[in-house]
Amino acid sequence: MVPAGTQSANTFEAFLARLRESHDVSVFEAIERLTHAGEAVGFNAQDLIGMLDRGMTFEELLELIESKMESSQTAA
């Protein structure tokens, strides 16, 4: 079994690779990009904050957005 920290790091690295992003993005820019990605699949900023407030991890939130993006691309 892969340790949780390693799995999170691998998921984050995979997400960055899919977005072709570097690690040199400010936190504010990263939040803005996350918000735009969420809006692209139907979530507003309050939805994203609510999911985090209800206990969803950042990793789970990224995976949800990615899944919705993949589903919308498949449907198109």
C-alpha cells in the first residue's frame, strides 16, 4: 500500500503535468486557476469553499474537477 502522503504528492504531480504547469505559481494565482477550473465544470467559488468546509480534501476536489472535465470532453 502506498503511504497517503506519497499518493497525494503523486496525484498533485500528475495534475500539474496534465495542466503543464510549473511549481512557480503563486498561491493566489493557483486559487484563481482552481476557481476557473471549477467554474468550467459548473462550480462557483462558494461551491468549492463549501466542499472544502464539509471535509473534502484538496486532492479530492482536484480529482472531482478533473473527472467532470473528462466527462464533459467525452460527451462533446
